Amino acid sequence: EDGALKEWTTPLLKDNYTHRHCSHLYALFNGLPDEIATNAPLRKAFHVAAEKRMEIRRRENGGEMAFGLVQLGLCASSLRDAQMSHDVVDWLANNYWNPNLVTTHNPKSLFNTDLCGGLPAIIIKMLVDSQPGWIELLPALPKQWPQGAIEGIRCRGQIELRRLAWDGNRICVTLRSDVAQKTRLKVAGEIQTIEVKEGPRSAIDSATAGDAQLVRLPAGREVTFSIIRK
């Protein structure tokens, strides 16, 4: 009735947006499936459901159950909502850790280690998304992170992102594939130029096309690409 994806299939149960879990958003915990990406009303329904839970969280400056926030952060990054993703990371980083780096279930209370894996997972998804055949760089980069770097991310398709650095519209990424293969390298926005900084020049397969570039990755060898996006 309110445009959100329903948590329950039965009309006997109404959605409770204060509920700390969001298991019905599970499809977005690890990427954006094609059936959602290509269906605008369905994608919007997922976004509305996440935003309505975020409204409650904003009033409570994060609120109880940190891993419920992790679930929302994973959904937000899959939906490419950079600001929602940043809000979650900001709460998690500042409200749920003790000085000894042990995390808590609620802000500064109740021993719980979920965030030790949950917070890095959201940050990784904000900066790199992948499926067999493509890697997307900076899919949910918030304006609060105009520059930065991350190292050592395993992508789908036996590819390791050794290092990703960005400064404004300039991106530098080093990839290493376990097998020789082609993959599409995508960016949020549109690729203006791309060149091989280190590695075989043949790594760039063809002319740039919009937000994606087909690249060749040799087996067991690092290739560094320099990208400028519009």
C-alpha cells in the first residue's frame, strides 16, 4: 500500500519498519540481480522498503542491532544509493566500536562481533561490485569520499583487484586474473579515456563504449588501467 516491498506475503501481517531485520531484502545482500535491475517498479519497491527502515534508524542515530544496519548498507550499495550507504557506514564506524576494536550489538552496549565482517563488507561493495563477466568500480561512492584507495579485493570470475585508487574523476585500478579471460570493466558514470598504465597494451580490447570497456586479462599477470570518467 505504501509502495514498499512487503516483508510478509499474507495480508494478515503488516510490515513493521522498526523491525531490526530486513530479510525480505535478501536478494540485494550481494549485488543487484537482473530481474530487479531491469524492473524499475520492483527496484523502487526495494528502495522504499530500505528507506522506511532508515527513517527509523535516523531518529535513533543508528539504533539497536548493528547487523540490521549492515543488511541495510548492503542493500543500499546494491541499489547504488551512495548517500544511504555512507549514512550506514558512518553510524557503524562511530557508534558501535569499543577502543579495543571489539564491536557491540547496540551503540556502545552488548558484546557482539558481527561488525568485524559486516562493516568491511559494505565498504567493499560501495567501491567494487562484480559478477562473472564484469567488474564495476565505485558503484556507490559517496561525495564524502572524493579520493581514496583500497587493496586486495576478490572479484567474481577468479579475478583479484590488487589495488583501486581514485581522485575525483581519475581512477587507477590493478587487476590480476588466475586465468586468461575477457571481462567488462565498468564505472559509475561514463568512461572518457582508458589506457594501460602497466601490462600488455593488448589488454584494451576495443573502443570505449559508454560506462564499460572490454579488457583482456592474461593469466597470472597484473594489469594496471588508468581511467578518466566524465
